[in-house]
Amino acid sequence: MKAWKVTNERSVELVDMGAQPVAENCVKLKMLTALVDTHESSLYKKGGNSLPLIAGRQGVGMVTEVGANVTAFKRGDKVFIRPVSPCGKCSNCKNGRKSECEHSYVYGKTEDGVLRDFITVPQTDLILLPQQVDETEGVFIEQVALAVETLDRLKIEKGEHIVILGATLAGLIIAQAAIYYQAVPILVDLREDRLALAEKLGIYYTINAVETDPVKKVFSITCGKMAETMVYTLLSGMTVRRSFENLVRGGRVAFVGFDDMEADLSADLMPALGKELVIYMVSSAGDNYYSAVNMLVSSAVDVKSLVSSRIEFDKIGQAIAEVADNEKKYIALLVDATKI
Ligand SMILES: [Zn+2]
């Protein structure tokens, strides 16, 4: 088995792991697709105590072998590897609040990740992809689940306006999901190509913040009422400053992203206080993986159009270094792991 291992700060190597036995509750997968994003680039840039570690958080594989006790999966099944799993032992887990587990294990962060040709994983970490969802779509399950978690936390209602700062991967998925929830997304970004893509995906209100003052435009779109909700996505490259002006009094805001992303979240919270805004911080997909599968089956979100570039397995090391130098370059960088 081959794997991309971060061995040291700014050092990633393709290593041979030899043959891996399949334990009785485990499943062996041939990896089909994976994403390279800030999870991998951050591990590469910052290193830390967990090194050496195989990189890779999000991936889809095909079952090639099952352990003696595995009955839920069979050869040929396509599965998404659940990136984050609760420990099952802490007080939050024992009291039924698994999403608040403080000792979660995370592929490519606390445990060896998925950037390998073959991987052996516990069957409890797998989510079966229905026939309608292929490996290119399935690899986005955590990203779609993050959008579901965001809209659930915001308690988005039909017909509400939701200002989304950043036509990032998260922003473009949340905007599409918002339409599915019958809310009205208003997507703001500085890059015209990203906004043009958003329009192709059916997001009918977009604002180029280089050319237009978003607050004035939101005023006009909402007929002077302003938006009930707002999402700030990390990697948007936009400032939080003045963004609270987009909202009504009592409005709800979510900051969405992962703690390994580089972003400047400094902001003056006085306007938020004045308007008594409710602020949520969303950095996990919660337990929304199966909702995400549903969203993909029903084509509520188009994730295939968000793939900026596809690379072969052999180019992963180079890609991780590239993303480390420019986190915002790609919307999504997809690894076709079958091409070795
Ligand atoms: Zn726990």
C-alpha cells in the first residue's frame, strides 16, 4: 500500500506501507477519489506533534475485502469514509451529545489519513454511497453536511434572505442548499469568475464587492428590510468589518470554516451588540452525513461543478505544497486516486 505521509514541516513523501491485514471488523478499500485542501496543507505547513502522519481527510473508496465480522458491506460497494468520529468514552459521548465530543478522532489530523492507494478502516467509519451518488460527488459529503449544519444552526426559514460572504467551496454549497431550503441567498465575493459560476448554479443574487457596496445592494434586494441571516465563510478573503450592516435587528450570523484555515476574523462587535445579533461558530458537520447524501441524491447541490482541477495520485505531494502557498486558488482540488 502506498501513502502520502507528511514526515516533517514542509516535507511530504510517498511511502510504501507494505501489506496491511484486514481485521475482523474492518474493510479494505481501493481509494477512488479524495480532496486536497487546507486540512492537508495546514498539516504540511505547521507540522506539530502528530507527525509523521498520512495526510487526507475526505475520500471515497471501493470495498475490495471485508473482515470476518463485516456484514453491512460487500466487495464493489462505494463508500465515503466518515472523517470525524466521536470517541464514545467521554462524558459528552456517554450523555448522547456525540457531536460535542472533545476527543474525536479525525482522519489526517489525529489519525493517519486517506491519501493512499488502499486503506483498511473500521466498518463503523463508512457511509455507503447509493447508486445515484458517484465518487466525485461522494467525496463532498462532509462539505455538504457542513452546509446542512450551518443552515440548521441558523434555523433558516422559507423566504428569508441569507447573505453569504465568500464564493468559497463552503459558500457555494451553502448558497445552493439555501435555495433547497427555500431561502434567498445573496452571494458576495471579490472574484468575478466565482460569481459567474454561482449564477450558473442558480444563485440569482450575486454581488461583486469590488464594484458594488454590498450593504447598499442588500438594502435594495430586500426592499430596505435587510437580511435576516448571514454566513461568513473562512477563505473568503473578505473582511468582517461592516458586514453586520447587512442584517436586520435580531439577525443571525454564522462563521463557517475549520480551525486549520488561515483567516482574519478580527471585527468590531459593537454593531452586533447594538442590533442584538445572534452569532454561531460552525466548524463541524455534526451528524449530518446522511442528510448530505440525501441532498446529493436529490441533486439539491451540484458539487461536480465545484471541481477546479483534477490530479493523479502521484501528484498529491506537489498539490499539497501548492495549496499551502495559496489556500484560495482552487474551489476544490480533486484527486483521482485510481490514476497512479
Ligand atoms: Zn467523546
